[in-house]
Amino acid sequence: MSMGNSNPGDDMPDFSDVSSGSTTTTSSAGSFKEYTIVAGDSLSKIAKRELGDANAWHKIFDANKDIIKDPNKIFPGQKIKIPL
């Protein structure tokens, strides 16, 4: 019978039942908020709502070039980063 936890990853909290929300991530490139695209979204609408300026859509596009290949083609369910 083992008295300790031999796998260090097992003591991590389980967030598998969290349904939605945003998270903030800090990296060497800066801070980001995670956003899930919904039907009717465009990068300019997201920029207006999240950054206060529809013309800041290019900041979102630049932060997500690994996910978004064409700024006019985003899809519901895609998870993107919003730069803070």
C-alpha cells in the first residue's frame, strides 16, 4: 500500500466540470484572455466588445495566427486569445 502520491500531476485540481468562462494567461509574449467564438462573431465585433475598439481586430488576429489563417474566416467553437 502506497502512502504517498508518486505521480506529481495527480495532486492538481480537477476543473473538468467547468463549463465556460474566460481565463487569463501570462507568457513571455504578454497576457491573454481566452475567448470562444460564437455564431455571428467577427474579429472586429470581438475587438469592440473585448478591447473597446473595433479597429483593434488586427491585434487579435496577430495573437492567433497559429489558429486563424484568414481574419474573415472564423468559426463558432474556435478558442482564441485576446491580448490584454
